[in-house]
Amino acid sequence: MAVTLTEAAANRVRVFLEKRGGGLGLRLGVKTSGCSGMAYVLEFVDTSDDGDQMFENHGVKVFIDGKSMTYLEGTQLDFVKEGLNEGFSFSNPNVKDACGCGESFHV
């Protein structure tokens, strides 16, 4: 399985990369945080690290470290707009439960 981006997410990442003046793509990871145990981390990538796995969707590269890949296998990243709110949305088949505020999850 892979980690995928929807076309909307890829377009949004491209806009961010253009505004910042470039980059290889996006790093998706997890960190220990929140009331459910783990939280998603998104950051721009200028150089890839040893052990990164790279996936490309709609012309955008996503880099994931080996530890995070265990928790992110099969995840789809989308960018959604609902009324005045907009942001990235994660569809992760590994999540068993999430906190009420949506900031953290556990597998």
C-alpha cells in the first residue's frame, strides 16, 4: 500500500511550495501528542533523509520516515473546504480511535 494525495491536496501543496520558493515536496509524519497518543505532522522537504519512503501523486512528492510509515500505510491526504474553514484531512485506515477535538489518534 501507499500514501496518496487527492488532486485537491496536491494542488494546495503545489501552491504552498511556489509561495515559499521551492522544495522537493511534503513530509508527512506522526509524533506523540494529544489525548489519544499521536498527531500528524506536515512540513516541507528540501532534502530527503536516508530511510525515507517517497510517493508521488499528481506531480507532488510525499516523504515519510520509516517509523511513521508504520502508522500511515494506506493513508489518503485530502484538502477540504467547508464554509469558512479549510485544511488538510487525513483518511487513515489504521486509526482505531481519535480524540473528540480531532487533533490526535491512536492505532
